[in-house]
Amino acid sequence: MRKGLVLTATIGILAATITFADQTSKVVIPAGKTAPNDARQMYTNYCAPCHGVDGKGKGPVAPAMKSSPTDLTQLTRNNHGKYPDTHVVAVLQFGSTLSSHGSAAMPVWGPIFGNMSRTNVQEKQLRISNLAHYLESIQQP
């Protein structure tokens, strides 16, 4: 119950921030700490506000973006049947240059994950790896 309330409040604050923010300003997504091995929860907290719970790019803040977020369930299909794991890891680590993010301002989770675990550099890589594997698990034909 409490997790749902916190998630709903976080998404509401995020939606309000993006709705009222100038598209040229940096949008800050509050990133509560999650377990590095709970990829589904990381996705829900960090990615679903834009990409949607189902990964299809229809999250609650998607309408405030310049263009629709990527449908994350079609990454394999759009890459000739091969999941682009190296590309996904790079986007999570360094961001994206897609115009829907204004600049490369898709939250670059690498530094954020690094700040969550300053004493354990391996935890950042574990988070990125687990999140990339989760995205692979939601691929559709």
C-alpha cells in the first residue's frame, strides 16, 4: 500500500514538474533508491513515468514531451530480431540524443545509480545490467 502511494505521489510530482517546466529546462525525476536486483521496481520508478508501465511509450508524462517516448517493447523487432543489449546499456549509462528528451536529457541513470551507491561502484553496473535484462524480457514480436 505504501509503495503504491509513494509511486503515485512521485509520478504526480513528476507530471506536474514536466507540465509546468519550460522544455529547455532540465527536468528532475525524483529517484528513490530501489534494490539493485529488483529490475521491475527500477523500471517502474525510473522509466515508466515516460515509457509507461507496459513499456509502450505511453507513460503519464509522455504527453508533455516533444515527441513520444520509444516503445521499449519493440527494441528487438526494430533491430532485425536481435535485442540491442549494448545500445540499451549505453543509453542507460550515458543518455540518448532523441529529440523527445529535448537534448540528451533523458535521465542518464548511470550517474544517478552511481550516486546511490558511492561506496560500491559494482552496484551501479548491476543496476544497469538488471534493468537492461528486464527490458529484454518485455520484448514483443
